[in-house]
Amino acid sequence: MNKIALTTIVLFLLMVGQVAAQMASTKKHADEAYWEVVSKRAEKIVKDLNIQDEAKFARVRDLIAQQYYDLNGIHDGTKAAKEQLKKQIQDKEAATAKIEKNQKKADKDLAKLHKLYLKNLSKELNDEQIEGVKNGMTYGVLPITYGGYQEMIPHLTQEEKQQIYDWLVEARDHAMDAGSSDEKHGWFGKYKGRINNYLSARGYDLKTLSKEWEERVREAKKK
């Protein structure tokens, strides 16, 4: 095969990849403005995953963006239903019961969506990259918090480290499906409370340890 023919084939393959990427990103959505927002958000996450193939980059970006879009649909639908039920049902207890039932359905929908999302990501990414997506969707709170506990308490046992990590993973799973930044941080706050109670019960004086850690950080900055 001569060089001209080879060059032509390479250019053709590159063009096919670019077209595929463009087609993947031109799917119509009812709220195109929000789709554009979540696409940009997803692209920032994918840029940290070291994906060289353009078509794969676009597929992963759109998977993440679609997840954001679908999550928003569930949360907005649940909020709208809640407001409507409050207006339609005068009896407060009856309204609360209906709202709780509706929320349980939404929670089931979120769980199904979460499972399917991870399944689809696993078709495109390795475990390390999926971790990157999870942390990207939750502002990197897990590694920051996990590292913080280890810096604050350098003598944590392996069992304690594992328990802290496992709870932070649970928090991240919930935070991934949350409908706002405040709700995402709220999940981590809830689990940090659980972690702190666990450590206190094991004899750690967190107030003193926190002050000592802050002092170490200040001293390190002086060097």
C-alpha cells in the first residue's frame, strides 16, 4: 500500500470518528439549555480521565451528561408532584402520606438509574476511571475527607480506616444522585457525623485531635 492510500485511509477513519462524536452529541432534549449546561459539566469530568479516542470521549461525556439530565428530571418531577399534592389535598396527613409514597417511588427510580449508569460506564471505562467519574460528580469530597481523617489521626488502625472509607463510599453513592450541590454536601455531612460518633466511641478526642492537626498544618506552612 502506497503512502497516499495509507494517508487517505487514516484521514477517513479520523473523519468517521469525528462524525460519530458529533452525532452522539446532537441528540435532541426537551430542555436544550440544561443539556448544554450538563454537557459542559460532564466534559470537565471526562478531561481528567485520560481518554485519547475522540469518539469514546464523546460517548462518556454524553453518558455523564445524560445521567445529570435524567437525575434532574426525577428530582424536578418529584418536587412538582409534591407541590401539586399540597394544593390538591387539604388534609395534611393524607397529603403527607401521598408525598411520602411519591418520594419512595422516586428513590426506587434513582436506584435503578444509578445501577444502569454504572453498568453503562463499565462498558467504556476501567475501575480507576469510574472512580474519577464518581469523584468528579461529587466535587472530590471522598478523597479529601478520607485523607483529612488520616492526617488528623495518623494512628488510625486499618479497621478504622476501612470503616471510614466504606461510609464515605456510601455517602458518595447517595451524593451522586442528589439534586443539588447542597444536597450532595449534605450526604457527606450526614456520614461524617456517623464517622465522628464512631471514632468518639472508640476513645478518640476529636476536638483535641482537630486542634493539634490545625497546629501541624500551620507549622508546615511556615517551613
